[in-house]
Amino acid sequence: MSTIRLNTEIPGPASRALAERRSRAIPRGLYSATPIFVRHAEGAVLEDLDGNRYIDLAGGIGTLNVGHRNPRVLTALRRQLDAFLHLCFSVTGYESYIELAEKLNAITPGHFAKKTFLVNSGAEAVENAVKIARAYTGRSAVLCVEDAFHGRTMLGMSLTSKTHPYKQGFGPFLPDIYRIPYGEPARSRLADRVPMSHEDVEQMLDHTFRRFVAAESVAAVIVEPVLGEGGFVVPPTGFLPALAQICRRHGIVFIADEVQTGFGRTGELFASTHFGIEPDLIVTAKSLGGGTPLAAVTGRAEIMDAPVPGGIGGTFGGNPLSCAAALAVIEEFADGTLAARARSLGERFQHRAYVWQRQHAFVGEVRGLGAMQALEFVDRDGAPYSAPAKKLGQYCLRHGVVILTAGTYDNVVRLLMPLTISDEQFAEALEILEKGLNTVTAELGELVDTMS
């Protein structure tokens, strides 16, 4: 039986009416990827105000790895509702904050003493990770990578690579931030990748340290183990381990931003595990909270203790409801089933997607780890090509599948479905994707003819 149910055109009348109210009440800067409004969600399924039912391959931009309204999470939230909603941990403590910190200290990569600080969002966690690194090292400079995304706060935007729309009109940005290639220059990503030796990475950083900022001035390097908004790019083999080793030699704090890669998305609880790295600090958010706002900075105890008492904090950080939800999320992942599911979903997608790559000239690359999968679209010269991504997203929505685009050039379609999606639902969604690609090929026939 089909999961998708379409009663009206998309968007339907109820969604259109609410969109009118939205345009009058909410500023245009708050963009929406779809024109639909949801009244119910369950597992990997969304139902809008008009009764249309969709398969969700966006997952709240990767926040619902355990699925919408996960039963274990709901039970934990209801239990917490009967106790208290908010106290502010900086005023009166509560056990769930400490228990969650203990769990994160135990499950994050790294065989060393750790401590954890809880905040509300990924951007806030990034801000605090940099603050902590600066306090520990007494240095100010930060290295980040091409095509990175680290949030929408002023520091987050300064670290983020993509200019439009994230940085347009908001400058000037913070100083003492320097950008390095993500292992290889972005222009060469569609070429055959080769592993990077330690010497390759050493040479890259030596170039930066000699020409832009001295190593002894750098407090931290922050990097996503797999680029998120940057297009689900997996770094060359050898890049991250060498980067971490070089940082350690220079006394630079290595920060892994696992906001989008964390909690099973890549087939491991944390993507750092794929690369054998043990970050000094690790930033988590999104699926950590199971649908509630929560983020964390976890890291070496001596680094985390660098700020003076009162130097870090926040009114709502580690809210009791979010802590309860996160503890339930960690329980969901404890037996390894969801991480294995992520690997299986990724394999199923790639099996189909490599066929699509042969069939459609504009599919330049299929890539990802685990269930963090993407298609990158290019023109006949191999340059980024956004039209297929936009058209595919529109087709899928009209036919009951919600997907997201990504990439500095908006030429990537990415999958962030809940890991609880059923085999039948995933197969149905892939059929829509396949039909969408065929339709896009027909609409872009002139280009395809030229490319072939």
C-alpha cells in the first residue's frame, strides 16, 4: 500500500491560506524550502493541512534520525512534563543534565577524560567550542575549510563559506579566521580522488602558516567530518587524521563539528570514527535532541575547564525536556541497530543512484557515508549545475516526497530521511526520485543531447 497520498494540488488550499498569513506575519528572510504546512508527522511520514501525505527525506534538516514522534522520546518527554519544565541549570541543578553529560563523555570518540557543556543549537555550540579553545590556548585565530557551514550567528557566518544567502548584507565578519581546502580544492572534487599523505597535508598547512597566519597564533581548527550544507562531500582518505596530528603537534585544538553527521547518520554513531580521529572537542546538535532544541560541546576535560566559572552558560541550555529526549535518543542507538540501518539505507540508495548516474549525463557524482547520501549535478563541462536539483526538488514535492538541496552552488540533492523509514517507504521514495530524474532529463533535453 502506498504511503504517499495526494488529495489536492501541491500546495493545497489550506497550505496556501496559511502561506498568506505567513507572508504578512513573518519576514521574508526566513526562507522555506517547501510551501506546505504540516499538521502531523510520524516516523518518516508527514501529513499537511490538506490531508496530503508525504515521505520525508529531509528529516527537519537531519534532526529526526530516530524518526518523528519516536515512542521512546515521547515517553521520556511525558515523564519529564510531570516533573518540571525549566529551572536553568546555572541556578538550580537537575540530574538529567549531569546524566546526559556523563553519557556524551562516554560515547564520543576519544579515550581520555572528558566533560560536556549543553546549549540550545549547533551554532551556539560552535561559538562556545571556539571560546573554550581560545581560553585554553590563549590564541585567537581559527582555521576552517572551504564550503563549510557552521551556523548563522556572527561567528558561525564568519566560519561558513557560502556567501548567498547566509552572509549577504550581514558583514563585516569576524577577523582572524582563515580558510583551507577541504583536503583538495573544490574545483577538483569530481576528478579521481587519491588519498592524501601526511606530507600532502603538512605542505597545505605549511602554506597557510607561512603566508596567512602563524601556527602559534591558531587556537583551533574546526571541520565537519563530512561537509553538510557544503554538499555531503567526504574528505580524501588520510586528510582528517593528518590534520588532527598536525594540530596536536602545534598545540592547536581540533574541533569536529558533528552537528549533521552525528547520531548514526553516517553509519557510525559519530562520523569521526570512520576516519579514526579523536577530536579534542566535538560539537553535536540536531538529532541529539530527537526533535527538541539541544546541542553540546564535549571534549578533553582540561580544555573544557579552561573558561573561568561563569565564562560559559545560558538560560535555556540543557533544558530538562531536551535532556530527557536526548537520553532517550542515546538509548535508541545503544544496540547499534539504527547505525546499521543507516549503512543499509546508504547501500540501497547508491545501488540505484549509480544506475541513474549512467543514465543521466548531468548526474556528476554519487557520494556520501551511510544514510548521508547525495547527488551532485553538473553541466557538460563538469561545472556545477543547479537547474536539475531545483527541478528534481519541485517534482518530488508535487509527487509526495520532501527532499532538500545543498552545496555552495545549490547543485546537490541530499538525503536526510529518518533512519526509521521502512523499506517500503524508502523504495516508494526512490521510485519518485527516479521518475523525477527522467522528467528532468526530458525538460533539459537540449542540454542532454549536447552533453551526449
